[in-house]
Amino acid sequence: MPIRLLIVDDSALVRKLLTQMLGKDRDIEVVGAAADPYAAREKIKLLNPDVITLDIEMPRMDGLTFLENLMRLRPMPVVMVSSLTQKGAEATLRALELGAIDFVGKPRIDIAGSLADYADELIAKIKMAAEARVSPRSNTPRPQALRVDARHSADAVLPAGNGRRVLRTTERIIAIGASTGGTEAIREVLDAMPADAPAIVISQHIPAAFSKPFAERMNRTSAMSVCEIQDGQYLLPGHAMAPGIAAA
């Protein structure tokens, strides 16, 4: 059966373009569209979609507030369709923290001419989201380190220590590559790393406008120093360079 999709965006043009673009895929059925979260709430009850696409900047209630309420009361797969701006990037990364599966960028200029460029990416992410198992979000703050078994702990790449600095050189580095849905996975990995971990280089498929905010967000939560990588930058212990590769 096709994926039942609800589009939530305050722009009538974007709703029309997305409906036409996504409706061409035989695995997706656009069952409805809503101009704001209040209308979306009623259509979710009526239409029971499998996935929704969600804008952030909307009237009456912003997309982040709606997403937070949705994940608490009726968790379901959400793909953000957000503007490619610095402000939009920060908000979109916050949306991933709240439970969104993934996101695509929405151009601010020439939407009609540019949005089609994102068709294949958005379709792929909607299909991936439909396979996701979404659980209710807890209000409990996320711990700074992951609780995982020994097979998947930092000890898999870092020898267990006794509080002393384990590595003082760049003889070892950790390379991480991630694509769709990878931003939150990377955040969890970095949160689990000690401040003196070997240098980490990260290749994350992400729109260029989201690259710097992504690195800054990782730096705020990780014990390591995280930055957007620069040409010629030295790889140092306790530092993570992200995203490595930025792709629009």
C-alpha cells in the first residue's frame, strides 16, 4: 500500500508544488494538506497519515511547538521541509532533537523552479521515515553519555583508562560517515566521547547552510571541541571536525 502523506506548510504554492511533485511517485499518496498546525491536527485525526512533512515558520503555532506536542501525544514520522537560512538551520536541528526523522532544505528564492531539485531526496526521506518506529518523547533531559553495552561503547575504539589522558598524539583518528538521518546519530556518538578522545573527522551529507550550525550544536553538547572543518586544519586529540563534506 502507498505511504499516506500529509503536507503541512503555510504557503499555498509550496503545498501545491509538493502535492504535485510527491503525488507522481506510485509509492506515495498525498492524502491532504494543511496551512497551519491547528488544521494539521484535525487532518491527522481524520486522515490518519503515515508520514507528514512539516514547515517551521507558520502562523498561529510554529512547527517546533507543534512537533513537540505531536511527539508527546501522537508520535509519528515527520520530515521537516525548512528554509535554507542560518535561523532555519538552527530550528531544523532542534526539530531533529524533538523527534523529526530528517529534513530537506526549502529554497527562499524561486521556489517553483528550485523545489523540484529536492524531489528525489524528499521522496527517499519520506519512504525512509515511513519505515521508522517513532516512540513518545520524554520530557526527561537526555543524558550526556549513552548507556550502551560494551560491544557498542567507546571502549570499542578507545582503550579503557583510569582517568589519565590516553592518547596525546594524532597517531589514531576516528572517521565517521553519515547520510540520511545521521545528524542525531552523530550527536549521540560525540556526546559519549571523552574530552581526550582521538581526533574525529566527520563526513555528513547536509545542505551547506546547515553545516556551521550543525558543528556549533555538536560543540555545545559534546565534551570534545567540535568545529566546521577548514582546509589545512590540524587533527588534534579531543577535537572533532564536522561535517567534512557538505552537500546541498
